[in-house]
Amino acid sequence: MEISRYLIKGGRVIDPETGVDGLFDILIEDGKIASIENPQSAIQNPKSKIIDATGKLVTPGLIDMHTHLREPGHEYKETIETGCLAAAHGGFATICCMANTDPVNDNQSVTDYILKKARMAETVRVYPVGAISRGLRGENLADYGELKAAGVVAVSDDGNPVMNAQLMRRALEYAKGFGLLVIAHCEDRNLTANGVMNEGITATRLGLPGIPNAGETVMVARDIALCELTRASLHIAHVSAEGSVRLIREAKARGLPLTAETAPHYFSLTEEAVINYDTNARVHPPLRTAKDRDAIRLALADGTIDVIASDHAPHSSIEKDLEFEQAANGMIGLETSLPLSLQLVEMGLMKLNDLVARMSINPARILNLAHIGLKPGNPADLTIIDLKKRFTVDANAFQSKSRNTPFNGRELKGRAVLTMVGGKIVFDEARE
Ligand code: DOR
């Protein structure tokens, strides 16, 4: 059995939940945080194993509330086991997985299956997201009572929009009754149609059909109106467009129960990433312009966007080694999300404390998780980060089964070196 007594010494502890930011030692016993003390108090516990975090950052276990694990159904792209390993290596102690598996997670047996596989993987915590509609078809609602009892923390048809506004209204009302969050994939399929990248001069030059910003913003506006009507908790997934940011900012100012997330590719890249027809840069919603990217960065800094989530979307060469127009949407992100996000701090665009909040505390609050932050008595979920570590992204070294990242070969600075879940080390760079 693994030692469950650790003393993490000498690290800079940042916990936006408790407001802690400074040098502290953390004692972990029986899988839980026993105490957090000033190093001068010299916690003594001869039975604990020392983890030296000198010069490193210690944060609450990071949470990625938007991933695709592909199991059941597409195990050649990712399994729950490999997805969990990728998460642990990326610094995530907890992840949510979307319902667009095969079969779709619209019932108890699929949720049970995912939770069983996650338990067997014995790495990170996995919270499944159930489907809004049966089969993600946007016609009939799934049974939220059944899904909630089975263990889902939210419902979403992610990958597909709910095109019928009346069905979306009913989903919000129904989910509210069960205290479930609704996560909206905002896309108007009539506007996005056969588009494969952002609409504009670059798409015209490349001869590729475009997707206008309105393909997203029209649905963000609709869903905000439905949030106002129902007063149900609504979370907007993968925000990519400036206009969406404006609408969300305004709706939040009016006090609606609305939250939002973006993914690292929307604040790290623009549509220029597509100019070599790199299918790894094909994603939905598409990479936008510098103006959109800058609006996303500002929205993250001022809190309009609450969460950074990877939208980890593994695809194999079968779906990606194709002509751009034939390729699948999506890129993997679990193993690059933290380093890419840290670049915002490095560039002076965000405070480190705020970044930690967007990647740990905020998703925990939005998902209504039971234990939040590094408090004595809470399960010892934490991430140790080396802010100075420079490395080159090497997709072939990823834990994920898939390789579809446009960031391969990129020089980055800062990454997780240890991930702990319930007092168990699930990733330790020193042991790799
Ligand atoms: O690019 C995407 N890929 N966007 C989505 O919304 C779904 C995801 C997937 O499942 O591959």
C-alpha cells in the first residue's frame, strides 16, 4: 500500500478558496489534509514521507470540467484509463467527461460503466456529464433523475447544439429541479452549415467554407434569454468569439446564474494556425481572429469567463490524416492545458491566483463539488507546479492515445510535476 502520510515542504501554496498565498507546509494523513502550517512551526511527523516543493507552487488539485474520454465506443482514440493518465500528467486531479460516446451517456447504465472504469483506472476523479437529449438528437429529454442518481454532475449535448429552443427551455427547467448544471454547446447549425474554419479573408484565401462568429453568438444570446426565463444554472462551453464575451459580460452584470469557460487554444492561437491546412487546428468552434483571442484573454482576466477547460477531444489518424474539409473537429488538451494557460501569467495578462482559480476552485463551485480547496479535513487533492520548467511539447510522449495537437514542437514554460488525488500520488515527474 502506498504511504498516505506526506509532508509537502517549502512550496508556495496558492488557494483562492481560503485566500492562502505564501510559503506553507502541508501535512497529509489518511488521504486528507491534516494541517497547513507556516514552515517556522516545523510540522513534525516522523512517519511521513517528505515531498520537497521548494521553489514550486502548490495548488488545489486542478479540475478540467470539459473532456472527451471516448469510452464507451471509440476506445481506439482514448480510453478512460489513458484519458485519466493524461489528466494526471497534465496536473488534473478531477475531470468531467462529455456524453458524446457510443452509446451516448443518456442513461444510468452508461454512467455506471464510466464510473466503474474510472474506479478501475485508479488515477483521477471522473465526473460524467449526462446528455441533455436522448442520443444527443435534440428531440426528447433524457431522464435527469436517473442520470443524477447514477452520478452525473451536469447535462450537455456537447458536440451538438440543442437547436430547438423549446427543448432547451424544458432542459433548463428539468435540470433545475434536480440541481443539475446545463452546459451549452452554443452553435446554430443553420449558420455553421458546412463551414470548417473561421469565416473571413483567411478562409477565402484557403478556399475553405467559413463559420461566422454569429454561428456561436446567436445561440449564446438565445441561451442567455432562456437562462433569464428559467433562472436555471447555465454554463456556456468553449467560448471563442468576442461577441459571446460581450453577451456573457452583460448577462452576468444583470445577475443571471450564468458561467462560462474557454479552452487554451482560443487564447493561444488564431485562425492563422490553419494556413498550412493543419487538420490538428480544426476544432469546433473554430479558431478565430486576434481580436477574438484578445477579447477571450481580457474576459479571463476580468472574470467574465470563469473557467479554463481543455475540451480534450482525441481523434486518431483515421479522422485527422485527411483533406481539411474531411477531417474531424477537435484537439487534445489535457497535457498542454496548464502550460499554455501559464503563458497568460508569463505575458502579464493574468494574475497567477486568478489562473489557479479558473482551473480549480471555479469549476469546483460551478459543479457543486463537495470539498473545495486545501482545507484541513478535505481529501488531499493537489497539484505541484514548476513554473520555471522549460520543455518542448512532444505529442509522441503523451499519455493520451491520440496525437492531434497543433502545439507539437512548441517551447513552453511551466508544468505540473506532481498530482495527488485523495492523498495518493497519481503522477510524479521524478518517478517517470
Ligand atoms: O472540436 C470539437 N470536438 N468540438 C466539440 O464540440 C466536440 C469535440 C469532439 O467530441 O470531438
